[in-house]
Amino acid sequence: MDTRTRAYDGYRQANRVDILPVAVTRWTAQLADPQCERDYRLDRFSEDRRRGLLLMVLAGTAGWLQFFVEVYAHSRGASTSMALLPPLFSIFMPILGFFAIRRLRVPDTLEIAMVVTAAVGVANRLAVVMLHPNLSYMWPTMMVGILLVIYLVFPLRFVTSIVIAAIVSLVMPVWWALSLGSALPLDQFFRGLIWVLFANAVGFIAANSLQRSQRVQYAQSLVLKELLSTDAMTGIGNRRRFDDALDREWRRCSRSGRPLSLLMIDVDHFKAYNDHCGHLQGDDCLRRVARLLVDSVGRPGDLVARYGGEEFVCLLPEIGEVGARAVAAKISAVFAEAAIPHPAFAADGRLTVSIGVATATDVAAQRLPEMVALADKLLYAAKGAGRDQVMAGRL
């Protein structure tokens, strides 16, 4: 193999960015990372809430149809006035549920609302069988339908749907047997149990497969998003990630009234370094610069990203001018201690950086582009002052 080919393969292997997908558990159908699971549920919340609203509409419609049937049966003397109560309950409860779900804002409360809905729906069906013992032959079909709706239609986590389905599978047959007593043929009861078990098996398999596939798709989108927002050479965030983070933190600090600081960092005389040492060594230098910058920033919420070429940015949410200056001073000290050789230009033979520090103390009263422009202006002021300098200012 050609020496240059081997060198390039080693360079490519060293630059490979390993981004591992988030695993999905087999039996509980959840993302293995708890934070990713919470993010997934937040991401799906709007869709799950729409599904809950649709369920309320369908339940209310079914309640109206059942009410009309009961009115007709009552007019012919086939049912009592008490038989009108479950349909009326099936009309008004979905209306209340519809307006309640519209006001929900977090997944946990939506899941609680769905659990209450399932309990109310099952209780309503239990009331129907007490008032219409002659409809006992329909119970297996009704139980199968209820179980499949719980598994596949209700916006619930897989484990929650299993728990509710298990409770329903125990309560409804027992109620069925107690309400009818000796009037319920034993063979019909056992046929109903078989259908309940079958519905649970089908619902378990289908719900597990559906929820796992949804989470796998979400995990794959996270990997794709991570790849699109990661600088392939240095392994830190790229311009896309910085722009997204800056917009998000700007809005958050605007709401909270907290300051926001931005460091714009440029490697001094990097073109001379690149021309003298070659592009491969220049890339190694930029990777080392990226590692030093990441090591210099201690908080998990801070972001270090490659802005372009030899320029880097450091976003510091909720950090004022004094704190931002301290971070910039620490970065300068880290580079001085690292003493990366710069054989092409620097007077003392080491690589240095120039830093522009911009701080927005009243984010709500400022505009985001003005902060970036100020950081860029301060960076060039630092370079104009002789490089290896820190220039700070605030909006």
C-alpha cells in the first residue's frame, strides 16, 4: 500500500466521530437513557395530546349513539330509565375530559388523565352489564375491544398500559361473573377468559413493537442531529449547534432576566502555522485547541463550538462580564501552560489565541445579532492590539 494512503487512513481513523445511538429496552420499550426518555415524551406530547382529544371526541360520539339507542329501547319498554344514565355519563364525561386535556402542558399529567379516562370508561361498561344482563354474550367482544384500545390507542407508556390492562383483565371478568351469578354459563365465562388472554397477548406484542419502533426512530434522529451539529474534525459542536444554542439560550435568558456571555476565540497566525507545518499537522493543532478550550470550560451548560476555520466560540449562559473575563483569562493561561509550538511566526515560539468577550446584561432589551457583532468587533480589537489579548465589553 502506498505510504500516503496509509497516512490518510490513519488520519481519517483519528478524525472519526463516534456517536453511539441511545439503546431501547426490549421488554419495557423505553429509551435506556432516562433524560432521552423524558425528551422523547416531551417531543411527542403534542401528538399524544391530539390523540387524547380525538379519543374524547370518539367517546362522546359513541355516548350520543348509545343514548339514542337507549331512548328508543325505553320508548318500547325494553329498558328502564336507569339504563339512560350510562349513556348520559358517556356524553358529559368526554366533554369534560376534552377541555381538561386541552389545558395540559406536561406528559405526566396527560398520562394521569388517560388513566382516569380508562378507569371511568371501564366503570361505565360495568354499569351497562348490570343494567343489561341479557347482553352478557357481548362481553368477550367488549373486553377485547377495551384491552386493544388501552394497548394501542391510549397515549400511555408501555409499562403503564400493561398495568391498566392487567387490572381490567382481572376486574371485568370477576364483575361479569358476580353480576350474572348462576345465569352465566360456565363455558361462556371460560371462552371470555380465553379471549381476554388472547387480547392481552396480541396487545402486548403490538404495543411493544410499536413503542420500541417509535423510540428507535427517535434515537436515530438524535444520532443524525448529533452528526449534523458536530464538527467532524475536532469532535466539538459546529456552527449549526452554536446557532441553535445561542438562539435557545438568548430566549431563555431573556425570560429569566439573567446575563449571557459569548467568547469569540481566534488562533493567532494560524495560516502561517498551516503553511509551514502542513494541513494534517494544522488539523491536529485545531483538535488540540478544541480539547484545551473544552477543558477550560467547567460547567455542563456551557458550549464550545468551532465557528469556522481557526475561529472558535464559547457560549456562557447566566455568566456576567466578570465571570466571562475570568473564563477568558483561564483560557489564555491554559494555552500559555500548554506551550503548543508555533515554529512559523510567534515571537516566543508558542501558539496563542486572541479572545473577544461580549456580555449582554439585559438580554430582553437587546438584539441577538448585536451580541455576535460585538464579540467579533472585540476579537479584532484584541488582534489589532498585538494578539494574545483579551478584549471585553457589554451591550
